[in-house]
Amino acid sequence: MTRSYATAFSLPKSTACPDGQPELRLVTGDPRGASRRRALQTALGIAALLAALAGWFLVSPAAHRMPVAVLSNRAVQASAVHVAPHPGFLVVTGSVRNTSGRALTGLEAAVSLVDRSGRLLSSQAAVATDTTMPAGASVPFRIVAPTRNTVTSARVWFRSLDGPALP
């Protein structure tokens, strides 16, 4: 958008108006890039607002207090389970220990994401270990699950990679 600015200034007597008054000239255009500066200031303001909102979401205490239920069984025991919400996905981490008294081969960690009413929204699984896990051994696990804003809690469980449920 081009704005017009009227500027009054005195011209030498040879070019002055016949009545001796200063001549008014209409100056068009963008003096000194004013509209560019305004556009840049607006863009920076919007960027700062978006950064503040994103930062609030990532450090919001409510976002980090998502309840996690770890479904237990006799074969494995989870510890240090943590849910880290991010825009569009959750990362569930922790450690699982073989408490079965025998070696387990191939262990998968899974998470179910539920809404406020307890309705299942989605499930995601990840291999904790695809090798033999001796009795008493622990391995870390990490599950990345796509999510929506309606997720209010998570349920974590473990199963064997070859299909049978753990005792």
C-alpha cells in the first residue's frame, strides 16, 4: 500500500508561488521504508507470540501430569515410566525387568491412549528387546505414539513378540 504525505517547505524566491507563500508539494511513495518496517515489526510480533504459545504448551504443568497406568503381570515389572507430551505425539519411556524366573525372548512394550471418558483412541507398540532377556535383567523401552489433543491418560503393557501373552 502506498501512502501519500504532504510536506511543506520553502523554495527559493524564483520558484515560490506568486503570493509569497511556501509551495505545498504532494510526495508519494514510501518515505524511508516505513511500510516495510511496519510489516517486519508485525511479522516479528506474530513470531514471538507463536513461540510463546509453543513454549507454554511444552512446559505447561498440565501437559506433564498425564496419568500413566502400567498393567502388571508376573513376568515383567516396569519402572520409571514417564510420558513426555509433544505437539502431535507422546514419548513414553521407562525400564522393564524380567521377573518371570526364566529367560524371555522378544519383549514388546505397548501403550494405549485414552480420552477423558476412557475410550481407546489409539495404540502403539515398540520392541523393548528382540533378543533373549535373562531372568532378573532389565532393559529400557521407548514408545513414540502419534496423538491428538483429546488424550488424557495412557496405559502401558508388555507382551511377547511371538504372540503369546505373558503370564
